[in-house]
Amino acid sequence: MSPELSDEQRNKLSELLRKFSGLFTKTDKLTAAKTNVKHRIFTGDHAPINQRAYRVSPTERRIIHEEVQKMLDEGIVQPSESPWSSPIVLVRKKDGSWRFCVDYRKLNSVTKKDVYPLPRIDDTLDCLKGAMFFSSMDLRSGYWQIEIDEADREKTAFITPKAYTSLKSCRLVSVMHLRPSRE
């Protein structure tokens, strides 16, 4: 909390955080967001898309195995025998570590697009007029906190290079169509 807050403001903020403490995790284990909303993947009657795993180095294979094991342990993915599959891609971050992604471009190409436009920035900023307090929070692995509807989970299956294991996502894995349209 900012040292610039008065005692009364600090007490009100503490009370607010206690009231909604169930929204904050106290462990490193990821949990699904507390919402009734589930992500849907509308592909109509399109036949399942089944792709092979991309070729990876032994180091990348180890990293993929470790990441998949973490996701299994945290309930983000589960074993699958889905007719759908997309390949894994590791992307190097600025700090030299790796980001685990799934190449859903082919799935995205047959998925009905969300036509909800982004709100205008100036309208959004106008809503903040007169506000006295601002806060910022970061969602840890934000995509992984969005649950995928049970009926669509098989479409999220991805193939690992190790024994061609297929896993389906229970929560969003980078990078699926989720962003609003820009129109």
C-alpha cells in the first residue's frame, strides 16, 4: 500500500481486500478464474484438424516435457485421444527463458471470429474522470485461468514430441483466438 494513504483509506483498502480474499491465491498453484464464463471454440461442422509435432532439439524436448508435466500437475491439461491436434512451439523470451505455446493457427482459421470491437481508448479514459485511486494487478499466466467449455476441449489437443502424447486443454493455452476484433 502506498504510504501516501491516510489511516482511514488504508483501513478501507484492507477491508476490501479481506472481503474479496477468495479471489487471490495463496499458493503457486494456478486455479481457474472464479467466473461462470467458459471459452467456446465454434468450428461449425469442420472436420478435425490433425497436425504432426514439430521437430525439436533434445533441449527443447526436455523443456516441453517439464512444461507439460507442470500443466498436468496443475490441471491445465489432461490426457486426450482427440482427433484434433496442434503442434507445440517454444518461443524464446527476452530474458532467455522459454514460453510454451501451441500453434493454433490452423484451428483459428476454421474458428468463427468474435466480432466484439475494442472500445475506443478516449471513451475508456473518460470513464476514469474524477477517480481518486488507481490500482494495477497482473494475472499470473492469465490465459491459463480461463476455462474452456467441456464440449470444445478436444479441439485444443496438442501433440508432444515424446511418444506423440496428445493432451487437451482445460484452460486456454497461448495462442488462441480470444482477442476482440479491431473494427
